[in-house]
Amino acid sequence: MGQPIGIMDSGVGGLTVVKEVMRQLPNEEVIYIGDTARCPYGPRPVDEVRAYTWQMTRFLLEKNVKMLVIACNTATAVTLTEIRSALKIPVLGVIHPGARSAIKHTRTGKIGVIGTEGTIKSEAYKKALKSINQLVDVQGLACPRFVPLVESGEFRGPFAERIVEQELATFKNAYIDTLILGCTHYPLLEETISQYLGPEVQIISSGEETAREMSTILFFQDLLNSSSFEPNHQFFTTGSSKLFSQIASQWLELDSIQTESISLERY
Ligand code: DGL
């Protein structure tokens, strides 16, 4: 087996990127770290998000990864540029892929973005979208109740529907035609969000586009794994391995997933 790809998030959200990697890059082996014990990152000060993201980075580098994916919008907004310039391996975030995908899909140019407080405050999506097309109209909204909902495993059912309705009320008649799920946790709520906003709003999650970008970079840098062995993905969390495994198996549609609980303190 060749070298693995390292994927990180503050919790289970980055699994939405892992799912796409497993679909688009089935030969690649993934090492995933979710910092569940310190999730959510969204309301945390920038310096804390930076320090925690570096800890996850050092943990993954120790596993000899050939590529690093910051599958967390909050961490991407704060750290992508500095981590990318500090490392020799390719480092990808999730904001530009999501922005590109939204630009591709919008017809009216009215784009909504939902994310954590940190991501919305950073205006990273607005900047990314406007860097491609100055004329788009971007409306951002922080949805701080979504991440705890997903991390608790309660992302389907009437309770989730109620929270989605309350958080997204301002988007109900906002005439956006495209909504970016600017947090990797949110695709787990996609069905509920789409039902509430109706079929005229196209929902964009960055996982698909991120995996496509990974595929292109691996190809051009001659890093694709050519071995025919079944990849042995490894999952690590700083929180409860039981809850993590339960959500991961459900989301990735795998019978069972082994997750190891670890501490990031020494990194
Ligand atoms: N999944 C993360 C994101 O994409 C962060 C959620 C959080 O920890 O607040 O922003």
C-alpha cells in the first residue's frame, strides 16, 4: 500500500469529504482525525483554532501522509495559507472547491452561505466567490446549532427539522437559487435543509468538488495509489470512539468502523 491521505476536522463533519474520497478515489487510504473533544471550533477565537489545527496536522504528518485535507471550513479560513506554505506535501481546504461548485450551479447569481460563526465572520466564502465573479450577490448566515445537533447523532427526525426551520427562516424567501453548506457537518442535514427550502434552491456541499481537486493533484503529482490492496482506513477521535464509530458507520454506510480515541496534547 502507498502512503495515506490525511483528513482532519473538528469532529465528524470531515466524514462528508471522506465519503466522496471513498467514491472518487477508491484505491486511496485515509487517515482521519476528528477533534471531537474540542468541537465546535466555530465559536472559538482564531488563535485557538490555529493551535488545534496545527496539532492535528502534526499528528497526521507523523502518520506519513502524502496529502493533507483540512476538511473543516472554520480551520480552512484560519490556517490554510500558513499550513500550505509551511509543508512540502499538497494541502487542500474546502472553501474554494465549494465556491467553485456554487459558481458553476447558480443561474441568478444569488448565493446563500451557511456556516459556523467563525467561517461567516471571516467572509472567506464571500471573498472566494467574488474572486471568481465580482457580480454575485452573497448572503451569509451562521447556524451555530447545527454542529452540536450533528455531533449528537440526532441529524434526522422531527427535532432536526425544527432546528433547521428556526435557523434558516431568513433564507426561506430570500430568493437565493444556490445555498452553500459552508460547514462540513451540514451535509448530514442536507435532506432536511433541502426539504425546508424547496427544490428551487440548489444545495452545494464542498465534499464532491474537494475530492475531484484531490484526484487532479494526486494525478499531476504522480501520487495516485496504484496498489490493488483494499485500503485500510483509520479513524481517530479525541472524544468518544463509540459515538464517532456509530455516526461514521451510518454516514459512510459501512458495517462497522473501528475508531481509536487519542489525545492531541503532545502534538
Ligand atoms: N466542520 C467544521 C466546519 O466545516 C467545524 C464545525 C465546528 O467545529 O464548529 O466548519
